[in-house]
Amino acid sequence: MSEKFDVIVVGAGPAGTSCAYTCAKNGLNVLLIERGEYPGSKNVMGGVLYRKQMEEIIPEFWKEAPLERPVIEQRFWMMDKESMISFGYKGLEWGQEPYNNFTVLRAKFDQWFANKAVEQGALLINETVVTECIVENDRVIGVRTDRPNGDVYADVVVLADGVNSLLGKQLGFHKEFKPHEVALTVMEVINLPKDKINDRFNLEDNQGCTVEIFGDSTKGNLGTAFLYTNKDSLNLGVGTTLSSMIKAKIKPYDLLDYLKNHPMIKPYVDGGEPLEYLAHLIPEGGYHSIPKLVGNGVLVVGDAAQLVNAIHREGSNMAMSSGKLAAEAILRAKDRGKFDEATLDFYRTSIYNSFIGKDLKKYKDAAHTFEEHPQYFKEYLPMMNKAASKFFTVDGTPKKQKQKEILRSVTSEKGTFKVIQDMYRAWKVMK
């Protein structure tokens, strides 16, 4: 552990491993440190991997990676207590190379990905906790681990240690994140025979489906639920911001149990055998919560940098891209022989100029707006379901009359001006 490396990466999730792989592939001496028993043992996400960003790191990775199913259908459910409005897209072209995205199990995929970094020359050390960054003359020069004589040094340290980055906090890059800036997601992996999954979701063996669920899945609180198909299991999860959980006095496992027994969900998971229960904090603060990304000898990537698009449920793709961009900045700094903040700032500029920065900026006020105005989840989604029920019920009432009655019902309950104001506010933060 006394050897000096070119790069130390703390955390073997998608962001950290992407950085380690790219650096090692380009000849740098890389140490990848993982606190878990193996990469993926402590990493949690809903279970969707996007092809584009991963392919930029390992071309045609799908030919050997341990993937579950290529996703050919994305559904969205606006759910009330006994009903839902469903829409989505199903495209068989997504089931052909080069694909769009895949469902994955992190315990399998992260191990494979980290081993690919090892094949490129990175040194992977598991079951090792980095307790602090070693700082000398206002520059990070290495990390201190919980191993005996565990100080290790490098030109650059990359922090990929997750949403609650204690190392970033130690360096003063961010303060303690507030409850509205993080969400707690709980999920269960449910074993279910392949043929039952195919029948229930109208799929074939090598086809997958993702379902994003809004409304009563979180009892009207800000957040979403999801239901994803694996080869012979389902990922079912739900999450809300910590602030919403605190206000509503909701316990996360109670919310998951409520979801499993919801009449719209139960037929899909019925008869399944619970295999794993997982919980994970997810950064939800978006653009306004991005911490300092660069310092002298140090970069911050992935969840540790709050790089998650909560509106589109994108995190792993942003993590992988940030790791790759960090590696490119390190390689550039290596060529110049300088690892100061000014040189490494190329990474920060790259982040903000990429789809990551642009997408986070586009939705910078969305999560805060929807939390400050809970009527969107608590009132408008149930209204939509009631309106759909009324409109599609055949009872001899002319459709034009039904439309007028639905509009009158909405405006009389909320007030015409209030409805227009709410719709404009939602459009403004989503445009």
C-alpha cells in the first residue's frame, strides 16, 4: 500500500469503475478501492443500464456483460387507489443491436465491470474503507484507509464514494445535504419464473419492460416507484425525498409493502419469492446541489457529485459519463505534468458542457417546485383518473357533455385561475 499511483479511485460503482477503466486503458497506474466485499455488494439502483454511455467506454459490451433483458417497452402509470392511467412506448427495434437500455442486477454487473478495469491494469482492493483524504499544502496527495499502514498516495484522487460523500464533506466541497436534496429508495428483488414474467408483461425471452409509477405508489408524496423485468426476477421499488417521508411520517418498508399489495401492482408480483431487500440514498437536489467538483489533486464523480436526473430517472449513465470525463481530464493533466485545480478544471467544464450539465440545468427547479406544491401528486393525479373513468364509462351521456362536466368538476374544485396557474408553473419547470 506504500506504492505511489497515478490515480486512486474511491468506490467501484459505475462512475469510479468508468474512470479507473479509462485511465488504466491509457497506461496510467490505477488503484480502485471498494469498501464492499466485492463491487456491487453495496451498490443499489433500480436496475436500468443505458447503452450509449457504456458503449463509449467498452464497445459492444452487451456481447459479454451479465445483462438481464434488453428493454423494448417503457410504461408510465399514473396511479390512484383503484385505478391508473397507462401510457408508454414499445419498439421492437430496441430489442436489436445496438439496443437502447438493459435491466441489470448490480451485484453481477459491477463485478464484471470492475474486472474489466483490472484486465486493463487497474489494481482492485475490496473490503477497504477510505477514512480520509491526505492533504498537504492545500493539495490532496493520497488517502488513508482502515488497513494497517494503509496510507497510499497518488497524483490524483477521484471521489466516487456515493451520495453521502464523507470525503467530499471532509474537504469542504459540500455541507450536509438537506432532506429535500436526497431520496430514500427501497426495493425488493422478487424471484418469478421466466414464463410468468413473459405472460404478465407480454414479452418474449430476450425482451424487457420497465414501468415508472407515479401518484398513489408514494401515497401522493413527491417520488416515484418502479417495476422492472429481469430474466427470472422482478425489481420492485419505491422512493420519496427524505423531507416528504418526514412530513408524512412514512416508513420506507411500509411504503414498499403498500406498493406490493396495491391492486394495480399485485397481479404482476403475485406468487413471487422475495430474494433481496435493498435500500439506498439517491441524490435528488439536481443542478443547484452540485458540489465543488475539482480541487488540487482531486475530482468528484457520479452520485458524490449529485449527478442524477430525477425527472427522467437517469443516474447510471451520468455516473459513467462523469467517470470517463474525469479520466480524460486526468490524462490531459498527466500530459501537462500538472495536477492543480486550474488544470483539472477541464473536468468541471466538460461536465457542464455535456448532456449531464445541460439536462440538470433544464430541470433545475422541477423537484423543488413539485415538493413545494404537493397538489400535483396529491390532487391532480387522482383527478386525472376520475376524469378518465367518467369519460370512458358508457352510460348514454354524450361525449361533449362529459367533457364539459369533467372540466367543470376540475375548475369548480380548484378554481379556473388556480388550475391555469398550476399548469403554467409545471410547464415552466419542465420546458
